[in-house]
Amino acid sequence: MQDKLFDFISKYISLSDDEKSTLLSLDIFHSVKKGTTLLKEGQNSKESYFVLKGCIRTYYIIDGEEKTTAFYTEMDALTPHCVLSKAPSEYFISCVEDSFLTVSNSDMEVEINSKFPKFEIMCRKLSEELLAKERFNFDEFKTSSPEQRYLNLLQKRPDLIQRVPQHQLASYLGIKPQSLSRLRARILEKKS
């Protein structure tokens, strides 16, 4: 798994053997079981996550109902808002599948960035990419119908259809599970 991480990093910066050794010495690699809650609403956290294998999701509980806002799969990074705001989390993060993650904390990141300034450059580039992607996804979600959202999901992230329980997928699309079933049937009917 460490090779996957180093391959990803190499898209942004080159690492010396010393830098690789320093990263490996940090104990950042964690295997996490499906169903594990990484962060609860109301908790404070300094931890950021990078998915090497598996799937995690963010969700709110509103009026007793889970509202999924995002799925993070291989090579996706997530720094919860509460890490930056230093306020309690407003949402939950849990594992949809058995996952292999890197887990870092803000103190660790400050130390690494001071020792190896190029990591800060990589983090800035990554943050810019993530911000642009999030903005595009938000705009796309706000301007599309549930059927368009589902078709976009089929086109851009078809793996989620098989990996994620239907009720979480429906919540992510902003509809009820029954509506998702009808939507799927309607799309299949159009294809026939």
C-alpha cells in the first residue's frame, strides 16, 4: 500500500529515500473495518484521511435520517471541516467498506511541512484541485434533476453503484430509495 501512496505523491513532487523513510516512520497506515465510524457529529478532531483502498462517506443526521454528502474512494483525500475550524464536527464519517487509509493529524503535517517544504507545495496543489472538483460537483448537483445526477454517477463513478448500499446512494442523490428504484427501472426501460 505504501507504493500506492508514493505513486500518488510522485504526480506532484519527487521524494527522496529519506523523505519516504520519514513518512513511513509516522505510523500513518491504518486498516479500518466496514461500519467503523471515524468521526461523529459533535467530536473534535485533528485527523485527515487519504483512501488507499476502500470507501468512506460523510453524512449528516437530520430529523433522524442519514443524509449522505460524499463518498471517498481510492486516491481521495478528506480533511474534515472541523480540523480547520477547530470546532466540533457537524457531520459523521464512516467506512462503507473495509478500508486501508493513511491517517495524519495537523500536528504531524506541520512537522512534515517544516522538515520538507515541498510537501506543503503538494498539499496546496491538492487543495486547489479538490476545491475546484468540489465546486464543480456542487454546481452540477444543484443544477441537475435526480435522473441527471444518477446518469452522471453512472458515467463518472460507476463503481459506486456496486460498492454502496442503495439507501446511501439514494441519499447521496437527494432522493428516497424507492425513487431510486423507479428511476433505475425508467432508465432501463428507455434503453430497451
